[in-house]
Amino acid sequence: MEAKKRQLIKLVMELGRFFANCDGNFDVREANFIEGYINRISESENISKDELREIENSITKKLDIKFLIEETKNMRDIIPQEEMIPLFKTLSYFIYNVIMADGNLLSVEQKYYSEWKEAIGIDDDVDISAYM
């Protein structure tokens, strides 16, 4: 698997894990959303279950928002400039759906989501229809 794909999938897994757990309650609806999202990516990119497990096993057990901001910014090194905004909007959409999967937007989730968006330089708009 090419490095760019691997790094992106790892980032999605990390963001999902962090935002699903940041409120102290990893809800089954959040887990199902993350799993479904990653499965759709892997199917569209022909990534095997073994490769997904390998990526998941490489994730740092202790994630924090500063690390995730840096990992997101590191995508700038491997993604063409014209793909940056669509990628960041898509990641924002993913995070929003993770934190809303259980039907509750808690203040800690909102705090970290806002911090991530501000550091990445995107607005509150999570509508990605223009990029699809």
C-alpha cells in the first residue's frame, strides 16, 4: 500500500478513536460509524483486512489533540495543495459525525473539535457536497 493511503487511513483511525473516547464514553454508535467509514475507504481503495489491522496496531495508544493536529498538518507534506481543503473538510465531516453518532454533543467534544478546526484553519462548515 502506498504511504499516502496508509497515512490517511491511520489519521482517520486516530481521529475516530480520539473523538469517540474524548468524552469518556465510547458509544457503540460511534464505534459502528467509525468502522463503517473505514470499511468504505478500504473497499474503495482495495485495502485488505490484514493491512487495516496492521495500521490499527501501529496507532499510538495515548492520543491527544496536539498530536492529532500535528498529524493532520503533516498531511500537507503528502497531499497536493489543491486537495488540502477538500481533505480537511472531509476529515471535519468525519469528526462531526463521530461526535454526533450517539446523539449528544458534549462540551469536551465541542472543545476539541473547535481546537482541531481552528488549528487546521477551516471554518464550521462541514458540508462536503461541493467536493463529492
